[in-house]
Amino acid sequence: MAISALPDDKKPSACIGCKSCEAVCPQQLKIAEAMSNFVDLLK
């Protein structure tokens, strides 16, 4: 799936870094950091 096909509010760059998702992640992943790194790779 192409990232560009997603609406802006669903793209990785829409992550605001609040880390609320990390509090409920059963694998204790650092989701905000991963999303930030992914956005950097897309540039």
C-alpha cells in the first residue's frame, strides 16, 4: 500500500508524539519513536 494514498490524518506524520498508544501497547513498543523514524525515512 502506498503511503501517499492514505489521508493526511492516517499517515505516519500524523503521530503527535503523545505516546498514549505506548501506554496500552501489549509489546511495550516505542511507537512514537518508530513513527518518527519512519517519517524521517520517507523524506
